[in-house]
Amino acid sequence: MNQPNQRGGGGGFRQAQQASPLAIRTKKTQFTTDNYTRLVMVEVWKKDWPYALIPFAIGLLPAVFVHSWWWLALSLVLTLLFVLFRSAQVTGVTQMEQTKPLFERMNFEMDQKQMLLRVGPEKAMQLTWDAFSRARRDADAYLLYFKPGPAPEGMAPWRLWLARAFDVPMFLHLPLRIFNSPNDLKLFEALLRRKNLLPTEAGATTV
């Protein structure tokens, strides 16, 4: 599982950076670990539910040769263990030292070059736009997904597949309500499109 500091997360807050005078500035917000877990659980299981069929099938395989209800029980136990393990990966991310800065109370400052995650006048985390792979707009918020970190050199192909298949997504959560005006909201969405984080063919923002 990739750690946030491998995704361009910056590793923590530092001396305050300066954004452009024309930067879009938001109100303060805090993305709680409970909200993160809820969103990621839905996303992970929407993608990974077919993998839960693998331990179920393995548990039932002996029933081809020896018919018994015990094999069904084994299948259910193996599937449950897989579900618990995958869910523990999600909840474990919120306990990592590298992710704690993402759950601070902060405001955002965005311009063409960077995004600042500002906790206070003297503390901010600087992120360049290439730290993100994509963005998503939900009904009440934008989600900016961090790029996965590079794989270690010499990693076996099967381990590389596992790391990619069972990665836990990390993202910034920007509620629509933190923008100071409808115009700021439109400017931010246009900025995401220019950075190719939102599809350019999508319709204009409705505010």
C-alpha cells in the first residue's frame, strides 16, 4: 500500500508559502477520518467486490471431490477474512503518521502553479498540480486524488500487481460550501480542467 508521502503529499506542514495574489482562497474545513473511511469504503468495495469471489471459490473447490456443507462454511469464513483484511487496510491509512496532516483543520489557496494547504499563518503544505492524478466532483464536494507512488526497483511482477490492485486511494476533500463565491467555484473548476484533472468535455459548473 502506497503511503501519502510517496504520492506527493509533502510529508507535513512547513513554514508558510506564498500563493499568487490572484489565488482562489477558501474557508477553513476539516476532513474527518470517519468521512474519509466512509467514502473510501464505498469506492474500494465498488471496485474490489469481484476479488471477494476468489476466496469463496477456493473454499468451495474441495467440494468437487468431497461433498460436504463444511466447504461452504469454509468459503464464507475465507470471504469474511478477505473483507476484514481489505477493510482494515482502509482504516489503517488514517492511523499512519504520513496521513495525519490531511485531516487537520485548514483552508486552501490555489493558483496556476500550486495548491497550499494552510493550517495557520506560519504553517502550510505546498502541493504542485502534478501531485494529483485526477479529480472528481460529487454533489457536495471535489475530490482530488493523489498519484500512486513509484514502485520500488526490482519489485516482482506479482507484488507490483498486488500493490496496484489493492491500493487505498488518498485524496483531498474540498466541500463546495468552503468556496467564498460562485465565481470562485467556477474558477476552480476551470483550473482543474486546464490541469487535465477534470474532463474538458464535461458540462460547465452549475452554481
